[in-house]
Amino acid sequence: MKAPDAASPSVTPAPAAGGWLKKLGPGLITGAADDDPSGIATYSQAGAQFGFGMLWTLLFTYPLMVGIQVISARIGRVTGHGLATNIRRHYPRWLLYAIVGLLMVANTINIGADLAAMADATRLVFGGSTHWYAVGYGVLSALLQVFIPYRRYVRLLKWLTLALLAYVGTVFVVQVPWSQLLAKTLLPSLSWQPAYLTTIVAVFGTTISPYLFFWQASQEVEDMRADPHARPLKAHPEDARGAFKRIHVDTWFGMGFSNLVAFFIMLTTAVTLHAHGLTNIQTSAQAAQALRPIAGDFAFMLFSMGIIGTGMLAIPVLAGSAAYAMAGAFKWKNSLEDKPEMAPQFYAIIVVSTLIGIGLDFTGLDPIKALVWSAVINGVISVPIMCVMMLMASRTEIMGRLVIPPRLKWLGWLCVAVMAVAVAAMLLTPGA
């Protein structure tokens, strides 16, 4: 995808030579956060249950994921506001509250499921109480978001993306039949069985998730506030060329990294667990434990530590995207760069959603079902949210003359259509 030509060359300062990594920010962090413990569980289930039969979904969703995330980033960068603020300004309140409410529910369940998975993985490696590990990880995550300014915190999140390399490393300690892998990935055998359709929606839902839309748009706004030279592009379209180029590089790389890691997770469980008849894997920690007798202690350790690292990356994104959405809906001040006393409601949502997530791990809620169904819920609610995003990105009163170009518009609507068909197939299939 190519950014449309702006009226004049961008005045945004270009990165120094060799500083291409500076272009990576919201897109990289958003993509990496997509491979959270609930995502790892979903990909592990798909690999264990269907072997190589689900790998095609990650190739298929990559361009769709890039397209919709580029659109969310452009909305934030052009307007200078997050998605919730733009919805509040241009659409009925009932639609805004429905979207934000569903996002809050899905994110909070996801936080609880991720904390449970991180705690289980820690217990497998070090022993101890899962409840107290969940408390420790949740409290630590909330404190980091509240007390570390955005510019420092975002650097920490970038380093945490390296945790995902654990899943790349795992592939090199297991035996992979590459020719069979290639054939099954490029020429998959599709099925209308209820379990197959539900898994497709779960994979799509954890790959193309609403919280990622809200997070990336808001992080574009945060980055703009942190840069004294950056301004909303709607009022300063002369800056568009450089800004859109950075967004595209960042998002293509970030989503590519995300889907590559997801591919390796699914591949690892396919060649180990599925190949040995272990098809009923329900959590990421269970997948790590099942790997131990088959692939050895090193693969088990890599898989387990990756769960912990990605959880520490994903929980701030889940809590933060919920806070941005609530703050935008109710006109609260919202920025991770602000001190807590300057944006109390915003930080309160981060803390409360994290604490509720912790609390879920002390109730009778089944974390195994929560992991899967949070992905399915995300898949269902992503359809109306993406429809609203596409309409916003095409309106001149919102985007000025920087409405999305036709190629990006087609890709975005294709993503909406694919998600809608997948969800409809699941809901209309008996037993799904």
C-alpha cells in the first residue's frame, strides 16, 4: 500500500541514517501485543487440534490485518484523536457506548485470562502459587503504566517484543517436515465442521482484535504529542507523505512480526503435540507443559518464558486501550505522558480493569473457556467496529482531503467482509 501524494513534501524530520528502527513504534508494539497468552493458547489449540490445517489462516489474515491497522493509525494521525473520540463526535451515543462497553468486557476477560496463563507458566518453571503470581504481574503492570511516562514506557514495551523470539527459537529445536508444511499451508483442506469453523473465528478474532484498533490509533496520538514538530495531518496535510510512510513501514513490519510468531507457535504445536496425538490443548501453559516430554526442556523453557514476556507486553495494551476508549467516550483527559493527578479517570480505568482481571482469577471463572471465548467475542465485535472505522476513514469532514485511497479502502472492506462471513458461518452452523 502506498500513501497518497501530499500537497508538498513532508516537513516531519526524517530519521537519521541507520535510524530506521525509530520508525517502529505503535505498529510494532500493537503487532507484538497481538501474540498475548490468550493468542498463544488459540494458536496452540489450532496447531494441536488441526496440525498444519490452520497455518493458511495466518498468511490469509496478514494483509487484512495490515490494512485495518493502517486505517486505524491514519485516523489517529490525521485527526489527532483516538477512535472513541472520533466516534463520539460523529456518530450516535448508543453506538459509542455499545462499542466501548463490549470492548471493556472483552479486554477485562482477556486480562484475567492472560494473567492466569502467565501465572501458570511461572508455576511450571519455578513452582509456587498461581494466584500470587497473577497478583504480582497485574500490580506490576498497572504500576508501570501509572508511574512511568509514555516516552520511557514505550521503549520498555519495544524491548518486551523480543520475548516473542522465544517462539522462533522453539522451531529450531523440533523436527519440521518442510515439504509437507508447504503443501498443507498453500493447499489447505477446508472443513465445515463446527470445531473447525469456531477455531477459524477464534484465530481471526485474536489476530484482528478490536483492542488493537483502539491502541494503535491512540499511540499515534501519543507519539504526536511527544514530538514538538508533529501536528494533526488534517490541518497540516503537507506533513502527510513522511507520516504515512512511517505508519506503513511500522505497521507492515509489526503485523508481519506478529503473524510470523503466530505461525511458529502453530507450527511448533502441530509438529509436536498434534503429531503425537495430543489434540486437546486448552491453555498456553498446558501447551508448554505438553512440549516438555516431546521436544525437551529447552523448548519447554522457551515456550514458558515467552508466555510471561508477551503477557507483560499485552496487559498494558489491553488495559490501556480500554482506558483510551472510555476516556474518549466521556471526554476525559487521556495520555500516558500525563501524571496520574492530571488524568485521574484515565488511570483509574487502567487500574480497575487490571484489578478486575486479577479478581477473575480468584473466582470460579474457567480461565480455559475465557481464553477461547474472549477471542471469539473479539471476532464478533470487530465487525461493527471495523464498519465504523471504514466509514470514518472515508469521510472528508473527519479526514479532510486525506481520506483513505481506493486500494486501502478495498482492503479494509475485504477485512470486514471476511470477518463477517467467518462469524456468520460459525453462528449458523449447528453445534458451533
